[in-house]
Amino acid sequence: MEAKVVWLFVFVALYWSYCIFWGIKGALSARTASDYFVAGRRISLWVFILAATATSFSGWTFMGHPGLIYRDGFQYAYASFYAITIPFTGVIFLKRQWMLGKRFGFVTPGEMLSYYFRSDTIRLLVVLVALIFSIPYLGLQLRASGFLFNVLTDGMLGVEVGMWLLSIVVIIYVASGGLRAVAYVDSAQAILLAGGIVAIGVIALNAVGGWDALNERIAVLASVGPDGKAVFGKTTPDGYSSYVAIPGVIQFGAGLGTATAPVGGAWTGIMVLTYMFALMGIQSAPAFSMWAFSNHSPAPFAPQQVWASSFGIGFILMFFTAIQGIGSHFLGADTKFLAAHPELVNNVLGPLLGGKDIMESAGKQGMLVPQLINLMSDTVPWLVGLLSVCALAAMQSTGAAYMSTAGGMLTRDILKRFILPNASHKTQKLWGRIGVIIIVLAALLVATHAKDALVLLGGLAVAYGFQMWPALIAVCWWPFLTRQGVVLGLIAGLIAVTLTEKIGAQFMPWGRWPMTIHSAGWGILFNLTIAILVSAVTQNPREREHRMTFHNFLREHASLPADKRSLVPLAWIITLVWFFFGIGPGAVIGNTIFGNPNDASTWIFGMPSIWAWQLLWWALGVFMMWFLAYKMELSRVPAKEVVALHEDIGDIEFDIDVPD
């Protein structure tokens, strides 16, 4: 057995021991349903900061993101801004959800929304969103785990076998320990995720030959021939290489899978913006509402959103992930570049890929990170084992949280509400554990039998999660939105997402992502429009009076101090400007503002203009998040103490059936 495989099993055994330890500890401390499902609302500051970061940035960040930067270049690297847009959702909603959870004793978002709207329909829709988010998203992570171990053990462990074996430990610690165990394991996973990405980025940069060598080779990769066509990759409508430019603001009439496919790549300014909408669905998905409820106070929210996520993970993605993706063109993964410029390639990946281009390999761009890890097999085999556990931790971090929270929603919103209303704490914990097992088995079955559609299902998941925004806007900010408006809007949004993603769009003439607008963008357009229009004609004074009990409480405890209210227009301006120029239509300026993409001698900072633009707006995005979270107090501890009316609203009866 190779040394790297031995080290792999050693580090996996140590990692699993840590997971099981917290599973046992969590089980022993979970005396009530609230203890099990939301950790007794006592998750500490640093545990939440690390756990929420790990949950937000999954194995996709570790394994998939570098591969797509390799495939599509810096136009896709705008996706790294999800280090800011994912916690942006948290800035808008988490503090207020925490306040409502403590005040009224909510354990699940279904309880919160059904109590607010006095409707069981919204409760069932929330559970549906949680399941269609959790199962395919978890299946994607589990299959990626199996694929990783298949590659790193040189086929000794089959993909399906590895996937099922690796899932057993996750089931054990999640089902036994509940959200507390998930939180403490996620804390370690956050450190492993971040450290692993940095280490692999350093390995890739060192193999390329350093920073200057990297940018010199990028200039060659982005070259355009005398015929005006990019030598490598695609050519944008403006005549630039698709590796270093986005193909415009929007492309009307274009749709993936149709005769009018996008020219020069799909990542137009409007595509980047709406793709960020989809990823914002991670923290608006029902699971994150339960993360909010589980905290002792909102104190961890701001540092997690601003410093751990926007600054820390943002820095890592903007530099080290980009280096992994783009740098691999110069390490033998790109056979076309190797054939044209062998003197510029350190062909270390070629032998690992059998001389094939990585896009011709079994895992395509998904093979990239495992092979970068494999570069250390002969020289530092223990590092292969450690980095493998980093990847495994990244892939399990998000999955574990969704397993735990989805199991809680099945128990509280289905079993306790409709089947066993008097279920004891012991019964609830039992069914919570059964729910975890059911969800994992469903995810494994999906990953096993729908493996070709798994990435598509994962893409659907985050877009579905974003459709929770209008419901959260209603309960946290805007009492105008009614039960009928939010329910019909959510249904319309889910349908619109389905019909503009590949699964539904294959039966439609417009194809996937019509007009280079992501399915999340189409979904929220229909969702919010219908929610507003229907709400306008379904206003009911008695219903509004009930909703105002929430909003009066929030205004009393969460309103800005008088001396800061003049900053509200400035906050709107900063946010809209950042979304427009940083990740929206205005990002097209970044193609050329710091130099001509076709002429490296004009690159002001010695790097492509698009990369410099991304780094500038990443820094401005960190400032925006600081301004909103701290200065505007959207994530600060409220000055007035929140007094709980109920420890657990599931233990009391309330009427939610209100005639129209």
C-alpha cells in the first residue's frame, strides 16, 4: 500500500474520532427537543463564527470552484464574490430571526412563518424547500467525497463504496448529537477548509514558478491571434479572450442548450449578478434560520459575516482558488497550451492524467483539485492525507448542518404539528434522529442513481433556497406582504426556477438560463412580483394587526438610533453601487479599465484588468459589509434586552386557521 494511502487512512481515522466524540457529547447534553434541534440556544461566539462559515462554504468551494475557474477563466472567478453575497443574506435577516426566535420560542422557520402568517400552507412549503434543498445538495457533497477518495486511493475504493462508507460516520455524529455536535465539528471543518485551500494554492503557485511567472503565462493564455480570435478558449464579442474578460452585460435571445448559445461564455454581468442571487440562497434556506435560533446572542453574527466570511474566505478565494484554477493551465492540465508552449509548462499534472487534457478525464474539471493534492504523493505523502481530510471536512460541513436541520423540520413541522401534537421531548429527539437517517439515505440514493443529474439538482437547490427571500422580507421587515401573496409568490418562484434550469428548460424553447439570466433571477422576478401584486389585493386589517405584533416588537428592539437614521440613504447607495459594479452589469468595465486584455504591457498592476477589478471590489465589498453589519447595526446585539415569551412555542397551542 502506498505511503499516501496509509497517511490518508490515519488522518481520516483521527478526523472521524473527533466527529464521533462530539456526537456522543452532544447526545449526552441533549435533554430536551430544543437542546437537540437548536443546541439549547446556547452556541457560543467562536463556535458559531467557525461553524456558520463552514456551513456557508461547502465542498463545492474546495473541489468544484477551482475547476470552473480553470474551465471558464476569470469571467467565472466573479463567483468568488459569494464570500460576500452569502453572508449579505445573513446581514439582512439573521439578527431579526434570532430576536423573533428568542421572543416567541421558535425552533424551526416553519413555526415562525406559520405563526406569523397563521397558515399551515407556508409551513409545508418551507419543509418542501428544506427537503429539495437538502437532499440533492447533500447528495452532491457525498458523491464528491466518494470521488475524491476514489482518485486518491488510485481506484482502491470505488466511488459508491467510498460514498456510503464516508456517510456512516456523518450519520452517527449528526443523528446522535444534533445541532450541537454539528456546530463543534463544523468549527474544526472551517479551519481545515480554509487551510486546505491555501495550502493547495501555494502548491500550485510554487509549481508554476511564482507570482511573476503566473502572470506572464496568463498573458500568453489570453493572447489573441491576427485573425482576432483567441488562441486558447473562446473569444468575447469585444475580441478578448474569455479567460480574461466577461462577454458583455447581457445577451438577449441566448440560452444554454439552444441554437443561440451565449457568445464568448455565459458569464455576462447580469449572469454573474443572478448567479450570486442563487448562492445567496444558502443563508436564506430554512437551515440557516435554525442556525440563527441556536445562538445565545447575535454577537457572533457581525464578525462571522464581515471578518470570517467576506474578508477571510474572500481573500482566500480571490487569490488562492484563482491560482489553483488558472495556474493549472501551466502545469499540464491543458494539453493544447502544453503543445503550443511546452517551455512555459511545468508538466507535473500530465503524467497523473495519463497525458490527457483534464476536460477529457472522467471527472473533467472536478478532477483538478484531487490531482493537485496528488502532486505531493512522492515528496510529502503525509500532506496528501491531511489535505484529503481538509477536502472531506469541506464536503461534510454543509451536508451535516442540512441533515440536522431538515430532520428537525420533519419532526417539528410534520410529526408534531399534524401527527403527534403531544410528542414528548424524547419522542421528538427519536424522530429527529430517524429523520436524519431518512434524509441521508435519500441523498445517497439520489447520488447513486441520478449521478448524471446530480450537479443539476445541486444547482436547483440553491436557486430554490433563494426563493425564501420574500417570506423572510415579510416577517423581518415588510408587513405589507400577506399570507396569500407570499404563498403564491413562493410557488411561482419555484416553478420559474424549474423551467429555467436544465431539468425543466429542456422541454422549453428558451433553454437553460435564458438571456444569460440565472434561474434564481427568473424565480425571484416572478416570486416577488406576484407576492407584491397579490398582497396589494388581499390586505386584511385583522391579519395585519396580528403581523404588526412582530414588527412592533422589532421596531422597539432593532430600530436604528436617531443619530444614525440619516445614514440609511447612504447604506442603500453603497449597497446598490456595489451590486451594480462589483458583480452586476457594471462589472464589464473591469475588462479594460486597468489595461488592454490583449496587451500585457498595458496591465497597470502586472495582472489582467479583470483580476485587479475583482480584487478592488472585493475590498470595497468588505467595507460594505462592515458598514451594514456594524455601522448600521444590522448584526449588532440589540441595545434593549429581548425577553422570551415562550421557551419552546411547540409546547403551546395556538390557532393558525384564519378565514380569508
